[in-house]
Amino acid sequence: MKKFLFLAVLSFIGYKASAQQFNAADFSKQLGKTGTLCDTVKSLRIVNDTLTLLNMGGVYPHQKYTVAVKGNKITLDWANLKGKNICATGVFELFKNQPQVTVAQPNMIEVH
């Protein structure tokens, strides 16, 4: 049992580490697919009560990626999210030629 738990933890850590390394070409290969992106929230914008944009890897308009949090099911401490490392699992898309991950469920965002 201990070996299984140890291997499971190693697999999880390896998965999260690999999820953090993306470049434009890698992101393009993932378009339309669901994946996990991990990075630091550099800035955010609450558009309305059903859309919040998290700019990752740089401050808007120089962000590497945007996480579009849609719906009102996700309740995070928005005011204190800047500077935190998060992992967002969602659909990889381009919005106005900018890489974006769309998230709609609470279990799709982890704050570290």
C-alpha cells in the first residue's frame, strides 16, 4: 500500500510539473483539447459576475496565457489571487489570437 501511495504521489507531481511547461507551439498543438496549465497569476480582471480573466505569466496585455473563469460556481479569493501559482484544467483555445484556457467548474482550478 505504501508503495502504491508513493508511486501515485510521484505520478501526480510529475504530471503537474509537465503541465507547467508550454510554449506557443505546444499550446497550438493542444487547441480544442482539455489540459492543465500551471503558472503564476500576474493580474486579473473581473468582467462581470460570470466571467473573470486571470492573466498568467505576465501582466495584461503581455500575458503568456489567460484563464477564462466562466460561470458563478467558482468562488475564489479573487482579491488575494495575484502572485499565486495556480493550475487550471480546461479547454485550450485561442481568443483574439491569444492562448486561453476556459474553466467552468470549481474542481478545475487549484491554488498553490
